[in-house]
Amino acid sequence: MNELAISLDPHTKVPLYEQIYQYIKEEIQSGRMKSGDKLPSTRALCRCLEVSRSTVELAYEQLLSEGYVEAEACRGYFVADVEELYHLHRSSREQEKRNVIPKEEYRYDFTPSGVDLNSFPYHVWRKLSRECLMDDRAELFRLGDPQGEYGLRQAIASYLHQARGVNCVPEQILIGAGNDYLLMLLATVIGQKHKVAFENPSYRQAYRLFQNLSYETCTVEMDSKGICVEKLEESGADIAFVMPSHQYPLGIVMPLKRRLELLKWAEQRAGRYLIEDDYDSEFRYKGKPIPALQGYDRKEKVIYIGTFSKAIAPAIRMSYLVLPLPLLSCYQERSSFLSSTVSKVDQMILQKFIEGGYFERHLNRTRALYKNRHDTLLASLKTLRGMFRVSGEHAGVHLLLHMHNGMSEKELIRRAKTQGIRVYGLSEYEVEPQEEEQATILLGYANMSEEKIAEAVEQLKKAWT
């Protein structure tokens, strides 16, 4: 082969030798240049492309080092036998094409896990970021306290006491990058010899995590008040993962009597604990927020976990764990060598955000925003009266429609999709499948405007009637 139709672009940031190398490599991988084909000499190619000889030599050396070409003394460069590489490259590309699942586009998405990011106070966050970085302290970029910076833990302890009735000191708090990490950290604290019970349906991510960590797991039936304590006792579990302030996905708010029954169950034996996931307790639309279960705990039996993902933004990636005092000593003995997974800069910004009153003001605005969307959704659904029963509407950012129009969950989801609407079935959250007499659909409203909500419900009416 005496010529190569290489078109070089001198204006791109990609070096010329790399453009030559890339072109020849792709020709070989595609099979257009075959084993034994002779490449132009470096002198001939540099004249043809009007580049320096060293540029061509660099490209050839790279091809030579990767095994795409071979050099023969006094003869030049030849394409190596890379038939296997060619087939591997082709088959992997074809496999990739087969595995690509086209992303489905929806005009309306009633995701239950949505967050309104348009209301995020970007200007405040930028201002606090500048303030933190203007200090110009090298200390900011060192590894911090494994539990999280003390100032932030102090701010969280104060907030939890005032807003959630949680009784703790900063020393009991661990800060980490998300609930998943903190639950994995908790596993190193409590050890493996436990059986963990979950409500059904439940937050499947937590269930899968404990299963993957090789814990024995089980599910416990629920009634209208939450997890059944008698069934929990029968399960043989010694740890129960519960969401008493707003059960996900059913939206049940556990009454005080059931909470006290749970605490009594935990107190009956040493080594029993309750993991209280208080993931979105800030959003309640009927009465005042229900105090956390941890606030009623007098025997150090509740492990409390919360997050800023719902209240601020998912990308904040900051959650917190409040350990009972007996487990705090276990943490210090077994797990305190693990470094914090959240940067000190981000922790300082959040600390200023809470201490400066910005967090409280943001929550107040967000509550009002979600309350309006909540009311709009309920008002719009009245046009479909008679097709379902609503539940879980007093808290959180989603509600449930218990359908009685005879359609299955799959049919309801399929029909909604034909109108460009994405809805979610309760079966997605069931750890163990249950026989449902009627289909149940979840509708979230956090990331949809009031106008969009009204439009979407009008389209659902067409789909479901």
C-alpha cells in the first residue's frame, strides 16, 4: 500500500501523530487494511501529508507497540495478523448495539422519588461556597474526622432536636455520602449475627443491601398502622428496619401506640434494635410533623438515619446516622479507622447553610411548593372519582391510587404510557410478591409543576376510562 487517504485537522487539539495513528488503527480494526498489507514508508507518508517525519514515526511507533503493525528490517512496516482482535472488536460492538435499550421519553413523569431542583437556593449555596474557600486554609483539604466535622454534627444534632424530637449529642452522629454507605458502615458496627426484618412493601434498596452483606433477612406483614409487632416477634428477627413517620411506599404514619409496642419489642431482649429511616419527615400536610421514634427511646434501642437528599438535593450526597450509646463504643472499637466519605468543604458549606437559617427557610418554601402541587393533584383527580381510593396523601411527595376499575397494574401502566405518562405500580416495591385484589398506582408530584400535573391527570382520564 503506497497511499493512505488521511485527512488531518491542524486546528483540533488532537496531535497530528495521534490522528495518523487513530486512522490506521481503525482501518486495521475494521478489516479494510488486512494482515500483510504494507504501509507507506515514513518518508513517503510525511511528504504526502506535509508533516514532519518525526510525526509519522511517532504514529508508527505507537501502532508497533500496540501490535497493530510489524517492522521488518530493510522492508518497512506491515499490518500484523490481528484477525482475532478484529473479530473481538466487531463482536463486542455488535453486542453493545444489541444491548442498547432506547431511553423511553415521557411528557409527564409521576416519579415518587422526585425532588424540585428549581427551588434550590443556588445563589446562597454559591455565596457560602465562596466564604468557605476564601478562608484559604490548607486544613480544609486534609482528611477530616471519620465521623464527620464536629461543627456540622453539632448543627445536625440541634436541628434534629428542634425539628424531629431526636435526643442525641454530636458524638453520636456519623456523617456519610448517602444512606447506602451509612448502612454498610452500620454493618461493620453491629456485626453479622443478626436477622433483619423489613416491612413489605418496603424500601427495596435497603433490603437488597442487607442481603448482599450476607445478613439473614425476612419480611413482616403490615396493617393500616404499620408493621405488625406480633408477626415481627414470630419472625425471629432481632433488628427491624422501619419508617414510622412516613412508610415508603404506602405512606402510613405509624400511631404512637404502635411505636411504643415496637420499642417494647426491642427492649425485651439484649441485642435487639430498630433502624428508623426518617427519609422525608420534613414534608407533612395535615397537622404537625410526627416526632421521630428515637425521641421516645429510653433504652438506647433506636438507630436513627436521615438524609438531606430529599430536603435539599440528591447530589448533596450527605446523610447522617445517630447511634445509640452502646453502639457508639462498638463503632469506636471496630470502625473508626474508616475515613469520612464527605469532603470537609462540603460539610462546612452545609454547616453554614443550617446555622445561617437558610435550611429552615428553604424547607418552608419547599413545603409550600409541594403543598400546592399536592392540592392540585388531589383536586385534578376528583374528575376520576369512582375509579379509585386515595391513601398516603397526608405526608411525603407521593400518594397512592387503589384502583377498582377492573384493570391490572400492567394495563394501567401501559395505557398511561400511550399518553406519554409514566406511573409506577406498587408491585415494584414489594420485597415478596403479594396477591392484590386491586391494582395500586403511585403518583409523585415533587418534580412536576401544577400546570403539568393538571395536564397529566387529564391525559390519565383518557387512558383509564
